[in-house]
Amino acid sequence: MNSPLPTRLPDGPFAVATQELVKRFGRVTALDHVELQVPEGAVYVLVGPNGAGKSTTFKVLMDLVRADAGNARVFGLDPHADGPAVRARIGYVPERHDWGYGWMRVGRLLEHHAAFFPAGTAGR
């Protein structure tokens, strides 16, 4: 007999933790009360069909898109309050690289991205 998986893990530390995360785009609900706990050092994979909310989850975790409700923490930081610090600690490769940056020349694009990693650009 299999025992059910826990819905809540013991206290962290968590690399990612969300509670009741909701994001809507007009009448479309992209995230519907998402509960996610990823312990530090663990590897998790988000899978699902197109439109399931995978990219939206990552964008909310990086404060590129604001959640309509709920809470999120990335390494203990609130993405909304500490967006630059969160983005400096994670890596994200979007599906489309032209998203929002098509008007930028290469040099400006590099300057823009370097701003997310101030420690890595010192002295350059």
C-alpha cells in the first residue's frame, strides 16, 4: 500500500516556496492557487502542456509578472520587494529570446542584463 506524498514539507530552507499563488490574464487564470515547495539543493521539474502556467510561475518568481494573489519566496526573499536580488541569484532561459528586447541593440541589451548581476560586472 502506497502512502500519499506530503502536501507540505517540513520547514525549509526552501529555494522556492509559494502559497496560494494566483495570476490571471483577463479572463484566463494562468496560476490557480499554486502551492510549491522546493527544498534548497533539490532538483524539481515543472512539466505540462502549453498554457499550463510553467513560464508564468517562473516570471512571477522573478517579479517579471506580478501575482494577483498569494505569496512567493525565492531563497527566503520576496520577489516583489527584492526583485533585483532574486534575479541575481537565479538563472532563467526563456523560450523566446526576443521577448521585450527586440528594439535593443546588442550593447544596450548586455548593459540591461548586466544590471541584474552587479557583483559579476565589477571592474569591467
